[in-house]
Amino acid sequence: MKELRIENVSAFEVLDSRGNPTLASEIRLSDKSSSVSYIPSGASTGKHEAIEMRDFDKDRYFGKGVLKAVNLVNTQINDLLKGQNPLDQRNIDSILCQADGTENKSKLGANSILSVSLANLKVSAKSQRLPLYEYLNLKSKEFFSEYIKPQLPRPMMNILNGGIHADNSLDFQEFMVQPTNFETFHRAFRCGVEIYHQLKYILRKKKLNTSLGDEGGFSPEVGSTEEAIDLIIQAIEAASYKPGKDVFICLDCASSELYGQGRYSLEGEGKSYSSNEMVNYMKDLSSKYPINSIEDPLDEDDWKGWELLTSSLGSRIQLVGDDLFVTNSHRIQKGVDRKVANSVLIKINQIGTISEALEAVEITRRNGYLPIISHRSGETEDTSIADICVGAGIDQIKTGAPARTDRTAKYNRMLILEKKFKLQFHGSNKT
């Protein structure tokens, strides 16, 4: 029997959930199996992220087209990978990284590279007649120092949007609920859905806007972070759950978007904070409300502020680095060395290949930090992050509100995985 080989790699310009162009890539193997991956894109991107390749042709999609990336995949990357063994994911990703030769994927583009890396993972699973989560779990033994069983993660459900994800004056980007201490993913998810619908009812009753932000959460015009949290607590209680027991609140401040000239500007509230004052504000919020996780509470390069915040709050709640770490093993190690944060957001397109993302998960766990798999604000119908999260045994996932198909597709995938394969759910609260 002939060895399995890559026969062809091709790409297409498609659209993401915000109506912006993005990349889809297809790999066909010598056994005639093929798979397509669709690549998301972020709105609040950290400056240390790997760089997407865009056309910058203002006559097409206001410069956001990806035809250059499509052409690179169809020509240079196709030539590089044709004839390679797809089952050797490390080698495929290494070839892509070496061909790019830059730290931030600026030569070939992180979108070009990831679309092919992910398509290779998907088609390999298909050729082996395995669900993606199971194939990924088998491959993870090559990246992780300890075997991790597949499991369903605790969802962090973004039910109220602000920042650049919404057309309102809320400064913080995401207000999430995290159901805890439920026996199954189905039950935890149902909890979040019921809270989401209660929140909609409450907003309507108060004559507040129920239009949706980028990630499916409501985007009402409310005056402050505290008011937004109070609305969510009302929704939790209206759905017959107990805040701080059944459900916790998680925030994504996206503070790099608020930072400039050494200060944090909360324009929606007419406030401006120094780094130390922002730390005190986070401490105040977490003491007043049942918050168990705060993501990017400080700017991506405010290391001293992060050190102060972590020493103050790190033993009590989850402090998540997104823009701070950008799924980059070197920045994660720097954070470990400086004792900042205690959790890492894993966004595969921030780094560019499956292998590098799994390496980031490994260094995160090895140092006692908690990894969280995450979507992007510009998503697609691709459900791969659900399988990756389950297969890598990552115990938390951020993938938006229980609304809009680009978000619910991931939840639906996990609902099916749980029932079909009788997978365990990580329901306890580990913060």
C-alpha cells in the first residue's frame, strides 16, 4: 500500500461573520480524501500577534481582500507541501514556518499558514476515519508531557458586548457568564442559554436595545460596567440560578484598546486611570461582584501593572492574558518568569500553526497556568476549535453567545460530541 501523501493544496477567498474576506484552504490527499478549513479574524488584535496577509487594494473590500494569500497558497505553499506526509503535523508546520522565516508570519501571512495547517489536521483525521477531536488527542501525545483525556470544557458565554465589538458606549469588550458545577456540558450550556434569554427579556422590559454585537451578545446602551453586570445578575436570578454558586461572571476588558499615553481611558464612563488605579478598579469590581475571571485587565505591555494585579488578585480569581501572551510560547514564558497572570487564552490564528498552538498549551500547563481555547470576533462556520479544545482536554472555551450560527456551530459540535462519544465534562470551578 502506497504511503499517504498530499496531492494538492488550494485556497479560496470567502467571508467571515462580519462580512469581511477571509481565507479557506483545501487539502486533497493521495487517498482522495479532502477537507477545507476556514480562518477567523480578530477585531481587537494584539500588536504582538502573527500578521495576516491582506491585499490593501482599496478598490476591493476596502483593502481587506485576501487574494494575495490565496495566490500564495495555490502556488508557493502548494509546491512546498505536495508529496509530503500529512500525518506528520510537526513537519508540515515546520515547513510552513521555515518558508516564512519571520517571527510574526509576515512573509506568507498567518492566515495563509494557519488555513493550510488546520486543513492538514482535518484531512488527516478524515483519512484515518477518526473524529477530529480523537485524532488531535492522539497527536497531542507528541506535544504534551502528560497524556490528557478528551473532555468537554466549561463554556464562557459572551452574553453582553461592548468595546469595539458593539455600537454602544460600554468600554469593556465582553461580559460573560460561566456556568459551574453542573454534571454535563448539555446542562451547563442550557443554563447559559436560559440566562441569555432572560437577559433579552429584561432589556426589552427596560426598553434597552437588544441588537447583537460581533459575538452574538446583546449591545444595550448602558452607562457603566457596573450597570452591565447588574443586568446580568438580574438575568441569572430570573433564570432561577444563583450568582457566585451556579454561575460566575467573566470579563474581557481588552485594555490594550483603552490604553494610551500611560493611562486607561474609559470614555464611556468619562474616567481615566493610571496603571495602579486600574489595578484598584479591578480589585473593587471583583470584591463587589461574583467575578471569577478577568481577561486583559491591563495593556499588553504594562508588565509592572500586571505584576501588581497578579500579586493582589492572582490567588483569588483567574487573570487571563490574551493580548499579553498572543499564544506565543516566548511571551508565555516571559509571563511565567515575571509571575504575571495565571491563565492563557489560546487563539490559534494568533500564532499561525496547530503545532505552535499546542506547544503554547503545553508550556501553559507545565507552569501551572490554565489554558482557555478561544474563537475570534470575526468567525466562520468552521467548528475545529471545539474539537481541538475537547481533544486537547482544555477545560474552558470562549466561543461567544448562544446566538448566530458562527457561534452556535461550535456549541452544537460539542453537544453532539458529548452525547455521541459519552465524553466527560469538566464541570468544577478551578480558579
